[in-house]
Amino acid sequence: MPKEPKIKQLDPLAERLSNVGMEGGASKKISKPKNLPKQSKSALSKEGKSALRAVVKQKLKTDKQTMAAGKRGDFGSPMMSMATAKALKASGKQDALKNELKYPDPIRSYPKETRKGVKEAEKYLKKKKIEYRKQAEFFKKRGLSTGGLIKGFPKLAKRGF
């Protein structure tokens, strides 16, 4: 694939905007990150799905609290906060499954789940966590990590909401 020729920018603001990936004219639509890995619906086997179901059942209360904090915007602007909350959720579940593999079978938290299924679910959650972290980094790079009250003219409002 041939490399696109770089266009010389006369305006210094336009040059800085194109350096961070903003292209085209003024638009309110925020472009999504381009290189996020896609997960198919059937990425997990039967054992992996049952292990994931067991850890989701165990972490349900803390996940609800984390997502409520994300919706409130405790981790930055609302967009950034939701991505961070999802990463924290996936990280908590992944840690629970990783700790599960340390113990012998009779004293494990999920004795019905096979070790293969637990490992598979842990790898799946690791990929999800990385995806959400990339999303949060994307918002941070775009300047959407901070938000606040709109003061003055709406046209001059800070981005992030």
C-alpha cells in the first residue's frame, strides 16, 4: 500500500491537529481508534465460558459499583471514565482467575471449572483489559480525558463532554 504524501500545512494549528490524527474540517463526531483487536462472539470454548460465568457471578456487586463510579465520571471525563471503569472490571475478574490457578484443585474457588477453561477465560479478559486501556489512552490523546463545567460561551466550551 503506497504511503500517502504529507501535505504541507500553512497554519500551525492545523499542523498540530493533523499530527495528533485529526483530519478534515470541523466535525463534532469523534473518530474511533483504528487498530483495536476485534473479538468474535465465539472466542471462548464451553469451559472458558463457564469459568467466565462463574467469575462474573462472584464479582457482580463490585462490578456494579465500579460502573456506577464510571458513569458518575470519577475517573475523568464521562467518556474516559467509562473506558477506565471497564478496564478495572476486566482487571478484577482477570486477577481472580489468575489467583485461581495458583491453588490445587480441592481448595479452589471454582472447583467445577477446568484449569484449561480458567486459563482461556483469563487470557480473554486480558485482551479485553488491553482493549479498554487503549480506548482510554485514545481519549487521553484526543484531549477528552478532562471535563468540567461549561463557562462562558458554549462555542468555547472545553472538549470532553
